[in-house]
Amino acid sequence: IKTIGILTGGGDCPGLNAVIRAVVKTAHLYDYSVIGIRNGWKGIVEGEVEPLTEFSVTGILPKGGTILGTSRTNPLKSEEQTQQMLSNLKRFGIDAVVAVGGDDTLSVATRLHQMNIPVVGIPKTIDNDLSGTDYTFGFDTAVSIVTDAIDRLHTTAESHHRIMVLEVMGRHAGWIATIAGIAGGADQILIPEVPFDIDDVCEGLKKRRERGKKFSIVVIAEGAKPTDMNNFVTASSKVDEFGHEQLGGIGHLLGRAIEERVGSETRVTVLGHVQRGGSPTAHDRVLATRYGVKAVQQIHEGNYGVMVALHGDKIVPIPLSDAITQKKVDPELYEMARIFY
Ligand code: F6P
């Protein structure tokens, strides 16, 4: 191995630059050169690459996003793109690839490994939904942003005696909602893993009000679903003053359903991409750095087709194929949060 190619694929997240820096610095220690592949797998298909030196990575450790750019391109969907990717790897002299990404990016890495291309994966997503690792980097930063938002919603909710609904990311998993909900002291947490009954949610909020609590915070993951969609949407679909039907995302639907049924003034915040932006927490910087170093060490040892993963307090290689199934929120942890409702 002389040259390592590195790419970041899928949605960006804080800590990607810390990984890139760690890979470049560790690679240079072993005398490998590093080529940065721009915009995920798209860059290798289209031949967009650049050499990365230690000067390219100066000052990027605390920076959010990725200096390489990213995309959700999956070249395996087209035979032509797959061939283009393979021939460009050869053309640029890339002997091994470090792929930093979530399930989609790593599924391409798995396929490359099956085609005998040396590849090592690094788990990345704010959603923390990759099995095989205890935590993905980016998750801790998203959780602290959401926790801060819950803290801020508390003060205004209390002043106005309102119910605040906060919709957070997570795709098909409820990790961000659960962990930030516990950290921020949410009064209800709704996640995809446990479909919610709108009547139960509203009953809980009414009971809280009867106990003298004049405000509530409800955190809902974007992928959460009601047990009975008909009951939920009938209660909450609404036509605005201009005659447009207002649907909105799950957070807005929930806010409307709660306001109608509980009778308390309700406001909805959809946090969106703020959760993925900005500087990584110290925890994510360290985790991303450890992943980057370990990935290059795997290449140095000739251990390909693996993803570096956090197990307890150790970073260990696991087969790439073990990495790409979805990790659900631990039901015990989710149940614990209910103690505080
Ligand atoms: O996977 C990360 C994530 O931020 C999800 O939480 C969210 O559903 C999705 O990406 C948003 O994707 P996009 O940036 O393409 O809108």
C-alpha cells in the first residue's frame, strides 16, 4: 500500500474533519500518501480528487461539516458508475480506501471489499443507528444541541404556560430524541421504535396540568408514528385561513392534535439541520480522532473489510457486514425516561 483514498459520504456531521485530520496525520507517520476524494462516492466516479497533506488539515479539527464535501451518491445503482469507480481507483493509484459514512456509504464499502479492494469503514451519523458500534461520532454533538434547545424551550414554555413540541432528527431511530429528552427533562418522548397512542399522550399531558404543572415539553423524533394514523390525522388536519390544507411534518401534526385535545396553547419547533451543524463536542472530536487513527492502523496491518467500532472504551475492528443493520433504542432506557413524565 502506498496511497490511501479517503471519502466522506451521506449526511454530514460534526467530527468528519477530525477524522480526516487523524487519517492524514497517521498515514504520514507510516509514509503513506493520502488522496481526498471529493463528495463521497460521487468523487471517485467523476474523478474529483485532491492530494491531502498535513497542511491541508491544519486547523480543521474543531470545524463542522467536511472539507471534502459529501453526497448521497451510491455508484452500485448503476453498472456504468461501478465500472467508472473501479477504473478511477486504479487511475489515481488509490490502493486502499477509508470510507467514512452511515449505512448507505458503508454498504458500498462492503461491496468494494467483496471485489477485493482494500477498504476500511468508519461509522458516522448523528442518528447513532449503526449496529456494531456503541456510538457513532456526531451523535454527541447533536444531543448537546437538542438538549440546549430543550433548556431554552423550558424557560419560554414556563413563562407562557404552554406545551412545546420539539421535532428532532434521527431518521428511523429515536436515539437523539431519547438521550436528549432525558438530558433535557422532556415530559414526553416519542420515538419510531414505540408507536404512540395520541390519546395516551394527551391524557398524560392533561394529568400533568391537573397536578399543577402549567407547561410541558414533548420531544418527538421525526420518524415517530402514531398507532392509529386515522385517529391522529382527523384530529389534527386543518385548513388555514387561505383555504390551504396544512399538513406539515409529524411535529406540526402532533402540535395541532395536542392543542385540540388538551386545550393548552401549543407551539412547535422543528430543529432541522441545526442539529448537524457547527463545531463537534470534545467527546466527538476524540471519538472521531480515535476512529481515524485505528482505521489507518488496520490498513497498515492488512486488515481490510472492517469497520472500526467503539466497544466499551476500546476501538476495535469488526466485519463491515456486521455494521449496516439498524440499531434500535434500548427499550429499558426508553422506559426509564417515563419515570419522569
Ligand atoms: O442521517 C442524518 C440525517 O440528518 C437524518 O437525521 C435526517 O433524517 C436526514 O439526515 C436529513 O437528510 P438531508 O440532509 O438530506 O435533508
